[in-house]
Amino acid sequence: MKLSKIYDPREMNSYQFVAATGLVMTLVAHMILLLIGKSIENFQALYACWAVFFTLGAIVNYNSKPGSDHHHHH
């Protein structure tokens, strides 16, 4: 079990990377909304969605074999 698959972007799979990027963008958007005094109903639900997406990606990443990049070579 390599913990770096959770925090190192070079070892994350695409699901984890998309979730981490989505989380950062959601945080930035949330800060902008707070600065301009606006609110969006259920905006916080995005955090749960990104967490689930990241967790599922981490499970897939842990269960993948090293070097299995899913490319088909002929």
C-alpha cells in the first residue's frame, strides 16, 4: 500500500486528479461567492461529490498493478 498514491499528483490516476482539481476549483468558486456576497443552494454538496469521486479513484488506484497503464500494444 503506497500512501503516495493519495497525495502525489504523479501517482494519482485520472479520477483522483480530476477530483483534486475539482475540489480546488470549488474552493476558489466558494471564496469568490463569499467575497461577492452570493450563495448557491446546496453548493456544499460539491465537496461530498469530489470526496466520493476521489475515494473511488483511490480504490481503483490501489487495486491496479504497477505498470498497468491500460494501453493495448500490438
